[in-house]
Amino acid sequence: MNDITNQSLDEIIKKIKSKEISSVELTKLFIKNIENAKKLNTFVTTAFEQALDNAKKFDDNPNFDQLLPGIPLAVKDLFCTSNIRTTAGSNILNNFVPTYESTVTKNLWDNGAFLLGKLNCDEFAMGSSNETSHFGNVINPVGDKLVPGGSSGGSSSALAADLTPATIGTDTGGSIRQPASFTGTVGLKPTYGLCSRWGIVAFASSLDQAGPMTKTVTDCSLMLEAMSGFDEKDSTSIKKEKEKYSKNLKDNIKGLKIGIPKEYRVNNMPKEIDKLWENGKKILKDLGAKIIDISLPHTKYALPTYYIVAPAEASSNLARYDGVRYGHRSKKGKDLIEMYENTRSEGFGDEVKRRILIGTYVLSSGYYDAYYLKAQKVRQLIKKDFDDNFTKVDAILTPSTPSSAFKIGEKTDNPVSMYLNDIFTVPANLAGLPAIAFPAGLDNKGYPLGLQLIGKVLDEQKILNIAYAFEKNCKFNNEIKKWWV
């Protein structure tokens, strides 16, 4: 049995369909990889026995018409999985076992996949380095001293280390795209409402969106097709005809107009990022796309706007964790109020507490108008900037991160420096737009760097096509040496 775990999801599916490998054999290969990669700390919970049972069921009665036939998948530990522990990377949910399945994971299982395990993440998805998790930081397979990005750091690390053929994450301000760029993988944040939020542990409800993380753009289109769709249980879910992203994937981008926003050329941007962006423009131009300079004047306010809106929503969403209904309950406290206080104090980590405090402050009497209301007005202006420019261009090309992966512990004492990691990604969340991050080169240390394409609302197919064309024409050695084995 050949080890095919380093191949793309698309290639693995072809081998399953041709019966070159069985689902049980494939699952055993991934389980072996996971057991050999404990140093990376990617998994919070494994479901190996259940996975092998599901693989055997598939092999006994295969359905090759499904999008993901007999494919084992690990998912971010923010998606509720029926009868499997779901922690959101937090002590307060350390022993929480949901009795229901999130819509997105159910969609994947309905398309032939099954659960391999739950992946580590920043606590309640609050972080850019996977260092805020109650279960410890995740290590980037690119280097043993590097963060994998966040908050979907377990997802990006597991994917890059061949511990899962594809995965899913959530993106509130860049939590799919930034870790994808740090690990040399592909990550897509869909249009807000394309993938159901039902059964996802909430961070900021007007920003959260689930999306695929994969090795290739083709794989990304397959996963998006499988996981998306209208859900009446989510009031923000978009009712539209289901698209066949993988079947409609094409690399002809001749005549498409690509916008280059001048505001994304920020102060002190590393020369490597600037060079990467210039090279990206050249590749797309050589493929027949038209490069057009544009302006998104309110982009400079996106990061402060995000760090008012997101904590405000988080402080409201996280009020439900009181130790009464589910999750951790403190044994200390002489009355109900003290029990609440001790439960939340023991259950939440420092970064989550910081964001709850910020959120409560900006929503408090006397500050609501000055901060939260003003931030919501600026959010509308950011959205309008995009709307105005999308009458002139088909997509917008930007860097996805201001640097390559940084060292573990390098930014933990400086929250503002950590927040600046999201500078290129938060505008798409605030505007509810689809955005894809994809590998575009290496820095001088050999660490992966990524570019980002932002599209119009529900124009996932177009940004997938552009990224697909780019991927086929941008070749560099992105192979990771498995130092942890």
C-alpha cells in the first residue's frame, strides 16, 4: 500500500474511485501520520475508531457519485460534532459534547466524508498564532519554532503535515487565509451567508464564516461545493441555487480586470511582500488579465473598526458561558454571582478576557455612540468602497499577510503587533466578501508567502478561476521536510 497522503484531495478521490486504495487503507495511512506527528499538537480530539467504522461501511457499500467518497477529514474544533467533544480551544468547554451536528459538517458527511478528529485552534477563534488555545500552541510544519497562524492553526498545520487530505476552518478576520499563507496552503473565506453558521461556536456573528482549507485550488472548489448551501436554521444563510464550483473551474482569465488597491501598500511593508505582489500582478497580466490601480480609501480604518465590532459581538455571544447550562462550572462561590464570576475567570484565557472587556466597554452607556455606532458607520463606508470599485474590476489582488510565519512567543506580549497580522484580511470580513489566499512564493528563509484575491458577493467561481490560473503558472518548491517523524 503506497502512502498517498501527500497528494491532493482530487488525486486521492480518483484513487478511491479507481479502487487503487480503499477507504479503510486511506484512513489507516492518515491515522499513522497523526500518531507520528504528536509534536505538532494539531489534534484536540481524535475519532479513529469511528472513522475506521465509517470507512468500512463505505467500502462495503461504496457510492462513487458523492463529491467526497470515503474521505476521512479532520475539522477545526469550533464545529459542533454530534457525540464528539467540541471545545473551541477553551477550558470552559473542555468537556462539552454536543448532541447535534453543525450544518457544514453534516453537509460534508452527506457528501461521503467522515470525521477523523477535531483540530486545535485559538480559544474561541480569538488569535492569529494558535497560542491562545487552552490545549497549547500548535507548531507549523514549516519549522519547529514557527506559529502556524490562527485562529485555524491546527487546521493549517494538519493539512500541511499530511494529517488530513483537506479541512475546514472559520474566518472572522482572516482566520482561514492567514494560517493558509503561513503554511503554503489554500484557504477560502466565502461570501457571508454562503456556508451555514448553525452549529459553529460563535465569535462575532456578523463576521464569522466557515470555509475550506486545502492543498490546491481544485480541492478548494470541491470542498466549497460540498460544504455550502442554504440552511433554514441560519437566519443569515443565502437562498440560492447550489453551484458546481469544481466542474466550472477554468484557467482562462483573459480580459478579466484585476484591481490593485494603493492603500494595501502599508508603511514598513517588507520588500519581500512588495516583490511577491509585483510578481503576482505580472503573472496575471501575462495570462491576459488587465491590471487596474484602484483606491479603497476607508481601508485604513478597517483594523480599528474590526477590533471594536468583533469584541462587542464576542462579549455578547460569550455571555452564555455561565456554568449553569453546559461547560465548566466552578466549585467556588458562596452564591450564584460568585459562581458566575469564578466559572468565567477559570474558564476563559487571557486573550478572550481581554476581548470581552474591550467589547463590554465599547457597548457600555456613554461609549456606545463614540465607538460601536461609529465603527458600524465606518464598516458601511468600507463596504461602499468595495461596491464602487467592483463596477470597474472583476477581482482585487492583495498580499494576504504582512509577513511570513513568525516565531512562537515572538508577539504574545504585544497584542497590537499580533492584531496587525489581520491588516490585509479584515476588510473582506467587514464587507462580507469572498476572498481566497493561495501560495505565491517563499521568503529568503524559505518560508511560504501568500497572495489574496477578493471578489464580488457570491462571485466565488471567479476568484477560484483566477487563483487556479495563477497556481498553474506559479511554480516554486513548496515541499515540507517532515522533521517531526
